[in-house]
Amino acid sequence: MPIDRTHLLWTYSPADVLEATVETQDGSFKLTIGDGRALATIAGARPSANAEAGIGRFISAVMQARAVSVHRSAVLSPTPTVTEFEGEKAHISIALTGEGMKISGGVVDLLVKDASGAVVIDSRAERIARDQAYMTTLASKANNSEVLRKALASYEAAVCDPDNEFIHLYEIADAIGKHFGGQHKAERTLGIDHQEWSRFGDLTNNHPLRQSRHRGKHPEASRSATSDELNEARRVAKLLIDRFGDTLPSA
């Protein structure tokens, strides 16, 4: 009997990086991510190594997109456990052990019902739907854009390496600016205010902060960036990623 379907199962921790389970269909596989598990279901036998790696990259991109929203990190297992199904018979290949891939994925919710008890506002459900659409759309676009992949990876690095956060966040502006042939062309194309972009560059490069790219020029750089400075830099980095993503076609 031929193999009729294959499961590729990655794990990640912490398991609560996602607020709710993500389900999406991308090309030849169905993907379900939640509770510390990322399961790809494929019709037929195990795919090629390149195809399998591509699914892993897509999962990473989903989680990186989550990181852009919530500024949290997690670790994805380096390889999946593979289960091929031959009717009711399962053939399992246990995943290899090793260092996982770092990935980077409180809100007051409002639930309003009318007099009959019907829900008219459910902010949590609305937020989850919005977040899932954001993650899966950005991940699909990253599959076809090296610049977006680099930008997501840089934001992930900023989450995982806070001592050098501004170095990694500036890489996002640098990659996107180069793509458009310079900051000014990028600003016009993406509709980003010149002063806002310049302030971001000044903050991440020139201020005497421990996270600064050029902190070696400032021996007096004895303080860390404030919460307001960190939030400002993260906000502009996310804005750059989002606006650049808007220029890309949907996969």
C-alpha cells in the first residue's frame, strides 16, 4: 500500500508564544501551529529535503512575524519528527537532537453581549484573527523576498540579543534602504516621514547608548536605552517591515 500522507512535526518553546493556534494552507501542505507544536500535513510520501527545509523556513517566518508584534523569543527544534502513513500503519522517523533554531514571536480584552446574550464585540477573537492573518501573510511574502527574510531575521536577532538590539534593528532600515536605492527613495516609496526615519537612524547609531551601533565612538556610553527609546526603535523597525511587506505581492 502506498504512503497516503506524511506528518512533519516540529516543536518549539515556550509553548505560549502564540496566543491561539494558527492554521493555514500553503501550497502542498496544511500547517497547524500551537501549544508548542508545528505540524505540517502533506499528501503522499515524505517530501524532498529542500521542500522539507522550505516548510521549516515558513514556520520560522510565521514565528518571526509574531516576534515583530509581541517582541518575544522562542526556540524551534532543528528538524522535524516524520511520520508516514500507509493506511492505518504509521512509519515514524524520530527527529535528530541538537541545538534548536531561535525564533522570536498582556492585553485587556473586551467582550460585549447584547440583551439576548449574542456577542457583539469580542476583542480577543478579533485580535487573534488579525494577528494570524498578519503572521501568515508576512511569512508567505517572505518566501519570495530575500529582503523581507533578512528584515525578519534581524528583528528576531534584536529580540534574542538585547545587548546589541539597535545593531540588529538598524539592519532592517539598511536592507530596505539599499533595496530601493537609498533612504530618500525608500521613504517616498513606503510613505515614511523623513524625520521619523532619520530619528531612528540617529537613535540606533549615534546616541551614547550601550545598544548603539557606534558605541565604540562614545567611551562615556554608560547607560542603556530607556524603555521609551527601545519602544520607539522597535516601532519604526516594525513600520519599515510592514510598509515593505505591503509592497510585495501576496503569495
